[in-house]
Amino acid sequence: MNILYDERVDGALPSVDRAQVLQALRTALPDLEILHREEDLKPYECDGLSAYRTVPLLVALPERLEQVQTLLKLCHQHGIPVVARGAGTGLSGGALPLAKGILLVMARFNRILEVNPQGRFARVQPGVRNLAISQAAAPHGMYYAPDPSSQIACSIGGNVAENAGGVHCLKYGLTVHNLLKVEILTIEGECLTLGSDALDSPGFDLLALFTGSEGILGIVTEVTVKLLPRPQVARVLLASFDSVEDAGRAVAEIIAAGIIPGGLEMMDNLAIRAAEDFIHAGYPVDAAAILLCELDGVEADVHDDCERVAAVLTQAGAREVRLACDEAERVRFWAGRKNAFPAVGRISPDYYCMDGTIPRRELPRVLKGISNLSSEYGLRVANVFHAGDGNMHPLILFDANLPGELERAEAIGGKILELCVAVGGSITGEHGVGREKINQMCAQFNSDEITLFHAVKAAFDPQGLLNPGKNIPTLHRCAEFGALHVHHGQLPFPELERF
């Protein structure tokens, strides 16, 4: 897959002298830690998508807001690109640095500034880990709902940049649904507040616009998140199926029954076996697919919902439905799902994690399409889904040491995303576009929409210095890749029409 870039990126960028930039930064910011030696820069060459690597020009490690402001003003003045990075757990190459740009690492902004149980919010700096917010709120009986699988490591600033979700986003929403406001710095170093302490604010919803913008509009410096009371009771049902298509249909039937689970996750056999070997969660390794369905709330409601869901699953073809017998087993069931990615990493030298979203009703058809693509390209695919909201994470197994395998993995990944678009879905659900999916933006959006995206970008960053080459392709490049355009109902496999 040839990756599309903004016209200014890499070779198109003007030459930058590292020594001169370093001297200018040291003069303006004598107390700012700056990494410049090759051995110090190397660990920052990629984020969680390690297939793409670039050693940055310099790495800045600020600790104070004033340092970030001064750095941005200097970069704006001299036309130097800036890529922001948090914990580096992103999976779409969103924090991939530029050889002619500065990598701005916000990891040291890691303080929880306020936990307010009466107002049900917390104010945190962008480097705070996702899980740390819930840990700080726990003494008050509260928690922060979005829970990406990387929540023990990922930072809230990165969650805002990518609009991260997690296994409980079906009921409680993505990051955007759990924010009150964010403080940001523009490329000129200007402070802006998006959102407010109230549940709504006047004017355009710039908070929603900024959330998921992947660092191309501004730098997050503070986040105010909503806190929720911890549910009184949570129960998990594990259902096993003899076919992935039956499991996919069961998801739609649960929602059709008027039940909104706290989480509804699906794994196919390859993912089941990898997770069970790694975590020993108690998964049935001979099942073609399993569903994990969590119901939470008050005791009486959860008890009734468990019975209703068990009946729906059985009628949908589940060969076995098990209720976690205690809290320890519930935690084990979820541990297997949340560790699916590293578990798959134990059975293959490399894997390529995709992220697309589809209408729930299309799950059986898309699963069949992925199976066809797996056979066509000769690569195994382990499927892990946030099935309740149609967010799927096919893990494409390959060996980068074998010539052509990475390219085949990229190709099948692109086809899977185009299949998502064809059935009325999206090329991303929570990982973002970054560098990885920028080709498929040309399949998702037309030229007028992409022109509008560039206009929004220009309103915040006229010179295009913030994270260039990510998220939005140029119209010129999209024209070159016009063959990528697909439309709703135009499926890559005619035989899928019967599903």
C-alpha cells in the first residue's frame, strides 16, 4: 500500500538544519530537555504501529505549559513541523515522527489536578494514563467509562486525539461522549478552551470537532472528563457458537430485543485459542466464536437482563451459555478479551491490527468477506470485535522477514476497510486514520468533503505544521488513487449478497 502524504511532508519539506534548530531551542528554552543524539532519538521512531518508522529531527520533553507555548511559537516562526506524542500506544501511525520535524512528547504532563465527586468530573493533564483516572476516582465510588485495551498505558491526551473507545463504549460511549472540556494550544502558542464545565456550551461544538482530530488542530494541555458512579452489579455471560456468522447474528438480536449491554464483545477461534493459551480465561477453545456480554446496573435489573440475554443467545444458536460464577471469573473473562492483541502476538512473528466499523446487521456478511480475503491473500486473520457497536479489529498475521508479506498484509487490510465502506460503515472506529488509513480516506469521502476537512485544518493551522501528512489526504493524491473509491452496496465479493 503506497501511503499518501500531505504535499509538504518528508521530501517536499524544506531542508532543516538540526544543529541550528537545536541551538535556537536551547537559546529560547534553556531548561527544556531536548534529545538529539541518534541513540536517544531511535526509541521514538514509531508508535504502536511499528511497521512504519522514522527517526525524528529532535525530541522535546517539556514539563511546563510555558515551555510548550514557546516551542510552538518558535516552530511557527521558522516553519518547523511538530508532531505531538503521548504514551505512543496508538495503532494507526498517528504519532509517527517526521525526519524534518520536532516530536513533542507530552508524557511528563501526568498530574491529576482535581477529582470532584459532587460535580462528577476530573481535571487531568494529557499525560495521565486512562486507568489512573478510574483509580483516582475509585475511593469516591466513581470511574471513567472509556476503557481501551491499552488503558494501563495509554494517555488521556492520546485518547482525545484518537477518540478512543473500549469494550464498554456500546453503553457508555467513546471519549467524545465523556468529555466536558479540553484546554489546547494552537500552533501559534495561543491558549483555547473548547467545551465548558457545563453539560453544553454556546456556539459550534468545537469540542466534538477537536476530539478525534489526531493532533492536526492543536496540542492538548488539560482535559476535564466526566465521571460515572460505579454500577452496583456487573455480570458477564459467555456464549459459544459453532459459526462466526451465528455469533454475528446473535449480536443484532440482543440489541433488537431492546437490551443495551455494558459490553458486547466477539472473538473467533484463532483469537480464542491465542487468548486462552496466554491468559487461561476459561474460553472454549473448540468454539468457532464466542460472545462476551456484560450487563450492569442494579441487582434486580441485571438478573432479569441476564435471563433475557441467555434466552436470546440460545435461540440464536449458542451451543453453550455460561454466567461468570463470581467476580474473579468475570475479571478472567474480560482479561482474555483485553489481552487478545498481545496473545495473538505470541503465535505470529508480526500482526497488523485493523480498525473498521460496520452496521451490526452486516456482521455475518463482513465476516464472510474477511474469510474470503484471508484465503485470497494466504494470510491468517484473527477477528476481535467490539461487536455491540460494530467496531471490528481483524488481526492480520504475517512475517515481516518474508519478502512481500508486509505488503500483502497491508493490501488485505485496505480491502477489509473498503469492505466496511461498501456495507455502509467507516474505515475507523477508535484507532484513528493516522498514516495507516489515509489511502482509504479516499474511499470513505468525496472531494468536496476532503476539501472541507482541509478548510477546517487551515482555520486552526494555516501553515500545515501540526502533524502534517496524517488524517487527511490531498485531493491530488486522492485523484491518483481514484480506483479506491467504493460505494455502499458495491461489495468486493458477489457471493456475499446472500448473507
